[in-house]
Amino acid sequence: MHQPLLEQGGRMDEMEEVPPKSFHDKINAYKNMVFEAYKNKPISYWTLLLLSSLGMLIAFPTSSLLSRLYFSNGGQSKWIISWVSVAGWPIPLVILLPMYFFTKASPTPLTLKLGLSYVGLGFLSAADNLMYAYAYAYLPASTASLLASTVLVFSAIFGYFIVKNKINISTINAIVVITAAMVIIALDSDSDRPSYVTDTQYALGFMWDVLGSALHGLIFALSELVFIKLLEGRSFHVVLEQQVAVSFFAFAFTTIGVVVNNDFQGMSSEAKSFIGGEGAYYNVIIWGIVTFQLGVLGSTAVLYLSSTVLAGILNSVRVPLTSIAAVILMHDPMSGLKILSLIVTFWGFMCYIYASYPVTPVSSSTSIC
């Protein structure tokens, strides 16, 4: 890279080559940035950020494993496990309401456009949860988690077209790499298909997982558009308001589906035939409700306290954590191709994070993205 040097008089008298930064220089720049950020924030900030990060890294994988456990131990209803994802919508409300009384926060005025956006996002979220429920019904938890990582691809694409987010060469590389990881899983379908799942059901699970990820990416982009067009400022209570409202409407739509399908009445019979007994059945349901909402709360707090970059890093770590936990706790098969897919997916996440990081990037000669 060449950069002109200008004197105060405006005359360019020489061209000096700026040497590319080494990988070691890049690491030092990150370390200095992190140290400066640490000094500028109180300990309460870092405590809350740590708890929020743990919420993402523990609650989300746990929720995924519980969804898979429901089906592998005898659960049948996709509507029930979809309902579990939104039944905890009052949990964020418990945090939001005191903010109105003990802080300067005040409820955001509800306009017709904002209300309709909440209803629309709630409907899309309900559909998204149902798609993921079908995925976990037919796929091992490790495979479903790896496929769900394609949400990053769709978030980047929809973000570019809907809210005009920038896409650079590293982002494109991340999209290609994660797509390649999905193809590797498809090629390895014979090694991890549960014995009680047919080829058709496995293919449907694969399809619903990818479609669910695509819809999730669309929801991300539309949520950002709502903030840009309809909401003033991204304060924490406003983020919580949107989460509560969207989750409530998703809960309402999903509850209608459960009632129409008579699945509430079938829960007692499901519990009796559940492997582990009724107590295990209701533990899966209750902890599924709690862990999903704690994961959402954690990601909301991370996005507000830090940035989408940190959320991306935690998401990249969450994928292998879920897969490894599924192998250890649920004895998911882990073939060589699935391990390769896991590595490729992690690389894709790193490329996306690299593309999003605010620190001045290293030259192309030292970049692997």
C-alpha cells in the first residue's frame, strides 16, 4: 500500500511505502484496545457483561439440548416445543417494569406502525420457532446447531438489502465458507441420522433448519429497520420493550396453534410415556422455557453493552459448545466430516468478525479472510 505525504503547503514531495502490519501488531492493537476499554468502564459494567455473555454461552446451548431431549425421549408435538420458546415472554417484563419506576426510562409511545411491526415480527418469530422445532425433531442437536449457524449468512444478506449494511470481501468469504460447511453436513447425512428417523424426515429437518435460519436472518434485519425508522435511540429499555412485545405476539400466535392442534390436552399422555417419567417431562418443558429466555436476555444485554462483534464472537463459540455438549451428553455421532464442518463454520464466523471489527485491518498479505 502506498500513501502520499503532504506538506503543510499542500505540495506532495514524496511517496513513502507503509509496511503492512504483522499479525503480532494486530494482536497488540486488540490487547491495547481491550485494556483501554476496561479502564473506561466500572466494575459493575463488566460484571453485567460477563453474566450476559454466560447467559448466551450456557442458556442457548442448554435450550437447544432440551429441545432435542424432548423429541428423543418421546415428545411428539412440534407446536409444544415451539410454544416453549416463547412461553417465557414475561421474564423480560419482570426486568422492564421496574425500570419505569426506578430509572428515568418511560414507555415508548405505541403508534399504529410500531404496533403493526410488533405483530408482524411476532408472527414471523412464531413461524421461525416452529421451523426450528421440526429441525430438532428429526436432526441430532449437534447437526441442527451447525446448520442454524447459517443464520449469519442470511443476516448479512438481508441486512445488505433491507437496511443497507455494508458487505466487504471478508463478509462474502464468511458467507461462502459457512455455506460450504452446510454442504459438508449434507454429504455426511448417512452418518448421524437417528435410527428412528427416515431419510425423508431427515431431509425435512435439514430443510426446515435452513429455512428457519433464513427467516431468523430476515427477522434480524427487520428488527434493525424498526429501530432505524420507528424508534428513537437504542436504549436498553427500548430493546427490552421490543423483545417483550414481539415475544408476546409470538406467544399468542403459537398458543392459537397449540390449541387448534389440541396439543395441550395431549401433554398429560406425553408425560406418562416420556422416558424418565412425568417429572423429567415437565422439567424439560419448564427449563426449556427459562433457558431460552435467559439466552435471549443475555444476547440483548451483550448487544446493548458491547457490540454486534462480541455477540458474533459468542455465537461462534456457542456453536462448537452445543455440538460438543450434544456429543458428550446425548451421544450424538461425530464423524470426520462433521468435525470438518465444525472447523469450517468456526472459520466462517471468524472471518465475519474480522470484517466487522473496528480496529484498522491488517493488509491483505496477512489476512486469511
